[in-house]
Amino acid sequence: MDEQLFKILKKVYYKKKYMKDEKGYQTIVETGDIYDGRTGTTKYSTDNLSPKELLYLTKSNYPLNEITQGLHDETIHKLKEIIKHPNLAFDNLLSAYIAGFGSFPRGRQPILSYLFAKAVPIHPFCNSHEGAVCEVCSLQKDFWLEKGKEIFRNYWGYSWNEKISAFYLDLVEFSELNPIVPTEEDLHIFCAVIDLIRNAPKEETVGKLEQRIMKSKIIPHCEKYRLRGQLIALAELGVMPNPYIPPLFDKFTDFITQCDISRKIPGSSRSDVVLPLAGWHGDNGICEKRFYELFKV
């Protein structure tokens, strides 16, 4: 994605929604965006774009306001198929992840999408307790996505291990890109972050670690939740180990079991950190064997 398109899409997807009035109270700003309660998606207005910006966006053929529907059973099978794509070779995903620390923020999510797709068993939608999501994988029976925003968030550097509905979309879009080669600076940043984790005080929590990494100013444009996604990937790879749950790299854990384990982790009910990262503590440090096995540095 080129820089000009990125700036235009940021204006479309992240409009200012509140402003202070003359008395200092927050008031809602009308954006023109329309939320659809049936699908849980939003149709985004382009009224705030200049004619030049709107023309550029139109010519880009970017999938703005393209709503796609997904089905649980079909999506699980499609995930198993897409990971066979040559551009989704594991080494390429690791290289993209390293580049995600600097030159290529888009490289952060694919490793998480891939690990899930590889580990999840093929299964039908399971809902014995009449919940909204599958008890095996937490994916809804059917769901809708606004394709453009999901892709844009990836280019902005957001990544997570719980937005399973967007994993297939992520892998398809990424598979169309040329293989990513991290720069020397990317590798330097990545290794510096690993050193900060490796040398964590034994009592350090994930939250304290995030604060320490942000204060170091090692990662360009570092932001709390984008950084957390990068740490989640290290946890799912087993580089940041925990005593509660195996990482996706080693084993798939069904959603019900994950929920049961999460409730047993001290402080988890008050935290927005998710498993397996939630189980990490400073005295866990880095699994040196796994780190070298994967990254060879």
C-alpha cells in the first residue's frame, strides 16, 4: 500500500467522532458513517475527502465498503487451503514478522493467522451450550467483515490472535504480496526488543514490560495495542513461554478450555491481556531454544 493511499484511508476509517464544546463537554461529531446492526459492520463515508483524494481512492480499486460474509465451516476449510500458498511459507512469515518491527508493519499479523490456520482441527460449528461462537475455535457460525478496514488495520500494524474471522482475509491479501526481506535495521530493532524481554525483572508483568519497551523508544511509532500484538506473536510461537497453556506453534487448545484456564490465572479477570501472553511473567523470560530454532539469531 502506497503512502498516499494509506493517508486517505486513515481519514476514511478513523474520523474524529467527538469534540469539546464551549463548555468543555464532549459532543458527538456527525461523520456520515452508517452502522448496520444486522451485520455488525459500518459503511464509511468519504464526504471528508477532497475531490483529488476521492479520485485517487477510486482509481486504486481499494475494497472500501466491501462487505463480505463468512461461514464457520467453510472458513475453517479455506484456512487449511490458503496456508499451502508458496508465499505463506513459514520462513517468509517469520521474515515478515521481523520486518514488522520497523519497515513493514503489515508483516505483524500473518504469522498469527497462519499459526491458527495450521493448528486448528477441521471441525463443524459446535455450540452445545447455545452460545454465539463455536466452542472449539470461537468463530461465529456466520459473520460479516468490512474488507477494506480489516486490510487497512493490518497495514497500520495491528495484530491479534482473537479476531479469527479476519484471518482468512489477512492470509489471502498477504499471499498476493512479494516475499518480504527485513532490513538490517528491522533485525536490530527485533533483537533489541528480545534483549529487553530476556533481561526482564523476575516480577515484571506484561503491562510493565510493554511500558518498558515503549519508554526505550526502540520500535518506531510504538503504540500499546500494536506492541501487544507483536508480543502475542512471540507468545504463540513459544518464544515468550508461560506455564498455563501451550502456544499455537505446539498445540491447539479449544476455546472452552482457554476460557477455563484464563479464569485461573491470577489477575486475568482485571486484565485485557489475552492468552498465551497473559501467562507470561518476567521470570519466564525467553525460551532460548525456541528463539534460536525459529530465528537463528
